[in-house]
Amino acid sequence: MSLEVLMPIVTEAGDDAVVTAWFVDEGQRCSEGQLIAEVQAEKVADEVHAPAAGHVVDRVAIGNPVPQGAPICRIVESFQATDRTVAAAPAPAASAGPAIRASPAAKRVAKELMVDLFTVIGSGPGGRVTEDDVRAAAGSLAPAMTGLRSVIARNMRRSHAETAPVTLFTTLDLGDTIPPQLTARVVKVTAEVLAEHPDLNGTREGDVFSPAVTPHVAVAIQTDEGLVAPVVHDPATRSVTEIAADIEGLADRARSQRLAAADFEGGTFTVTNLGSYGIDGFTPIVNLPQVAILGVGAARRVPVVRNDTVTIGYQMVLSLTFDHAFVDGAPASAFLGQVAERLSD
């Protein structure tokens, strides 16, 4: 018997995820239904349970991106640790010096990171050095872009490669004071305007765009491991206070890695706010499979002309990036202008 154990599909089939923890060693026997691994995709955690009893072999390395739905290990009826390690690392000739019991991946990474394998304590069967052992020994020398950061980077590059992005900017007058719960207000107004602009509200699959009936707005949230965008559902029909509480709850769960797959479902548009970082305008990256994203800049106190009189007030820049393959400039401009006008009002 040889049974493949697959990476769960927690966001979308084919998208990368990573194993964050193994609860069984290579070759260790497990029972059916036993928890054997924990995985994550875009900060969404899930558990992997053994589909049958047997020995767990061919585990993928912790932190290495694996397509969702692809194998992460196998379960076999019997396992001989000595046979596997001897076959993978044959003893050298007597004149070659002491043998290093290490996997091919461990040897490759050790060469890349300039780690002396003789100094690494192996955690694999029979003391065999694994890739994880080498990376742990390397410490700060290990590549900076690993694990979830690597998954996020791949998704960003995919968006850049598969879209024809154009960014529009507009400056709006907020009045004499900064409105409270500004991000929540932007999310609500955006959803209200999206209902009138179906070309920007929806998702794409290949070259086909599917407009959504109800706007569901994803909100970009920064965490220690990267950017995530959980979804505020149907904000057009909810109060600003309710939306603000929803965003705060999503942010708390994101930073403590407690977001569930349901928190990412149904997004038709994204809002990202860099105003708290002092950024005025920027070019946000489209959050696939959506076709547009709205960036919110800092609210600044500046001289403002109102009724031919110069006064002091607050202005803010909005940045709309859209995929020109699906959305033309005129409707995108009309959408952005309408959002700015309603926020100013």
C-alpha cells in the first residue's frame, strides 16, 4: 500500500501553501485520523489528518511552497529506516573520510548556505541530516524569502504578469476635520458605488469576467509575515460602526494567525490604506482574481481653495489600479470620481 496525502485546498486549487509543522517523524507509524501536519496558505491555517494507518514517508520540507492539492507525503504499510538511509547515502571509500548521512536536498542547501554538514546534528531517521536541520543551523544565513513570504511573493508576481495595470489618482477635500473611522467609511462608500459600476465589481477566470451581484470588499491588513486581505461582506448595507468593528476583528485575527478560509471568501474588490504610514499616493497591486483595487493615502492638513477663498482643510489622495484588459479608462475614472465625491460630501 502506498497512499498519497495531499495539501488541503484552503484557498484555491493550484495556489501555493506551506507545511508549518509536522507531528510525525519521517518513517513514524500513524493511526487513521491522527493529526500529522499543520499547513497554511495566505495566513489561513488548516490541519492534515492521516487518511489511513501506516508509516509517513517522503514528507515535504517545512516552509517549502507546495501547490494546494499536491502531495505532501505518502503513507506506506512498512518502512525500513536503515534501508532508506543507506540507499540515499552510501558509505564512501575508506580513504574518503567519515560518511555524512544527509539527504540530497540537505547537501544542496548546505552548499548554497556554506554550512559544514559535519557540524549539523541530524533529526532524521538514524541521525540523518535533513534540509530543515541545515536551514536551522544556518540561522540568519538562510534565504530571507521563505515560507509564507514566498507564497505571497509568488501571488504578487502572478498579478503583475497576468494583468495590464493602470493607476488613476484623484485628490479629495475631506473638510475641516478627518472623519472618524475613515477606512470603514471608504469601504462603505466604495461598496455603494460599486453597485453602480458592475465592470469593476467581480472576479475573472482566464479571459472571462463574472460581475458580482453584491459588493464584498477585501481590506488589506499588514501582519508580521506579510499582507493579507480578508473580506468585509456586504458593507453597502451596513453602518460605518459595524464595518469598523468587522475590520478590527479581522485585523486582530490576522495578526494572531487565526483567520479562517471563510474570511477570504467572496471578495469582489479590495481597499488598501497606507495613510497611517504617511504615504500620499501609490500604485496598489490588483488582488487576483479581482480586477481593481483602491488605495487610500494620508489625510493631510493643507491650504484648500473653497468658493474662491484659500482656507485650511484636509485633503486625501485615492489611487485606483484596474486591469485595463477588463476595464476601460472612462468607467474606471467615473467610478473613482464618484467615490471621491461621496467621501467629500
